[in-house]
Amino acid sequence: MIIVLKPDATEQQITHLVKRVKALGLKPMISKGVERTIIGVIGEEDVLRVQPLEIFPGVEKVVPILAPYKLVSREFKPNGTVISLNSHAAVGGKPLVIMAGPCAVENYETLLAIAKSVKKAGATVLRGGAYKPRTSPYSFQGLEEEGLKYLKDVSKKVGMLTITELMDVRDLDLVERHVDIIQIGARNMQNFDLLKEVGLSKKPVLLKRGMASTIKEWLLSAEYILQNGNFNVMLCERGIRTFETDTRFTLDINAVPVIKGSSHLPVIVDPSHSTGRWGLVPAIAKAGIAAGADGLLIEVHNKPEEALCDGPQSILPDRFAKLMGELKRVARAVGRDL
């Protein structure tokens, strides 16, 4: 449930209310907005029948949340969440955020060249996998710590934020030291121990949808992260498995407006993994923005034919630059900036 406080509620009243909620065995989660503060209450709500919270000073009303996910619901936070990445970039506001780069960090020179090209075209976040979950154990698994160091060094040289995938809780500290955004991949969407750990992190998290997961399951996975204190979560639609075989996956474009109606969290669309074909990336990228996405995650490689991972879905830097120009027109048409 949500406790909506009066605009003039004092810190003393808030502290008193939070102490009482904890005494009842419930978990309070405070969200301070521009105009007022709300407190999400997690736990067995039957105890509130003997201790109504409406009577406490500073409380305006108590609203039950009917959805199984509480903290990620738009009922908990009617206004959308804006995640500050640094002093110049944020996700969830009017400006769109473009994350671009190779699927995997292969070597320093290639990463630097790609970073320079996508930065020049307008991307603000450099993507690159240091740890790669692969279907085959014989496929390239990533450079691991060496790849993280390349990402950090290149980001400083070029002036970009970075995002990479975390696969194992044992690598969390290492990843936190080297990158700005932690990605939880589709295969780990329901790795609940991993979700709990990144919930304790201060880094923004991008949570990809599982390839066979419902929107409800996806939002409940995000709930694990928020319940542990990290509210800086982005949801990434990256395509789901259907009976269609002409593309790698099927982008669920419906998910973008559905999530926007159900949750306050920003939504990112991945047109690269959802199609598996570089020629389809521009159209799907435009569709994502038109549907209301807050950003895109695009794979770019200067030599896709030599890429160690997902070359067929990676677009060339010059095509990425051309796409950015086209995306600006789509963004303006739907009231967004790029």
C-alpha cells in the first residue's frame, strides 16, 4: 500500500510514521517528490486493520496497491522515474538516451574506434560486454576483468558513460568499480540472488526482459531490485521467443506502452537482439521511440564480419550516424529530444 503524506508533513512526522510501520513488522520505502512525499509499505497488510495509519499526523490518505508488484507500479509513483546518470545525462525525461557499441569488448583499439564514432554520432553511453553468456561453451566468453579495464579507460578518453552485463554476484564489486550502469541480461532476469545484490548497489541497473517471460514476471523481477533499495532501474525490451523464425526474436512493441501504463520505470528498446539482423535495426529503433521508449540499446561494430559476437546484428558506424539523424525526426514528432 501507499501512504500519501500531506504537502506540509514535517520530517519529525515522517520519522515517527516510519518507526511505527517498522514496529508493525512492515518495510517502509520512502519516495520524495517535488510536491509531496509518499511511503510504500511492504509486508502483511492485515496488521493495519488493528493499527490504521490514516490517523497519524501528516498522513493525507492510504491507498492499497492491487498489483502484485508494489514499488515498481505507477500507483506507487504516478510520475515517471527519471534516473540521473551524471550531470549531463538522465533516463526517463524528455531527452532520449542512446546506448551504443559492440556486443563484446574484443580489444582496446576496436573499442576505442567504435566509441569515438558512436560518440560523434550522438550516443551518450558506450555498451560492451566483458562477460558474455553464450549458448555454446565453445563460443567467445568475454575478456572479463581486462575488458572492464578497457571500458573504463576508453570511457575516460572519449567522455562517455558505460554499461556492461553482470552475470555473477562474485563480480559485482569489480563491475561497480569500472562501469556506470549494470546490465542484467535476459538469461538472468529471474536470477533472484543476483537481483537482490544489485538492489543493494548504488549503480543504475538495466534489467532485460527474459526471452520467454511475461510482463508481470519482468516487473516482479524489477521489484526484487527496488525492494532492496535501488530505485534506479531501467527496463529493457529485447524481444521474446515466438513461433516466428525469420528473426532472432520478436520485439514486443506492445510492452512499451503497457509498461508505461503499469510502471514508473524508464523503458529501453533493444532493436539489435530483437531482430538479429542489422538491416532491420533502423525500423525497429524508430518504432521503439514512436511507441514511447526512453532510449535505445544498439550494437555497432566497425568490422561486423570479424566480430567475435553477434556480428550479423551489428550496424556499421556510418549507418549508425545516418540512423541517429533519422531518429531525431521521429523523436521530435513524439515530443522527445535527441
